[in-house]
Amino acid sequence: MGAKTETHILIGALKILANDIESADGVANACIYEAAQKLEELENKIMVLENLNMELGEEISMHELADN
């Protein structure tokens, strides 16, 4: 298995596919587009949590320094 595609590139590719695929009832298009939206939403939530985690780590470090 090779290198994994970055999430933002995968999201863009899925949105293009959702637009370009010819589906008689549009279900495939809607499913692919919704998957892209969900990935985007999850990626944003992960970034928020990573930032909060970093802030918490900095706060813990400051308290540890103050205790010493």
C-alpha cells in the first residue's frame, strides 16, 4: 500500500465525482457528496480537538513549571 491521500484532496475528488458521475436517480451522486461533506466535517472537528489538546498541554506544562 502506498502513501495515503491527504483528506482535503480526497474531499475535493469526491465532490468532483459527485458532480461528474451520471446516475439516473442521483442517489450515487448524493451519497458521494454526502460522504465528502461528512469527511470535511470530521476533519474540522479533528482540527478543533487537536488545537484544544495542544492548549491543554501548554496549560499543564505551565502548571508543572509553577509547581517546581
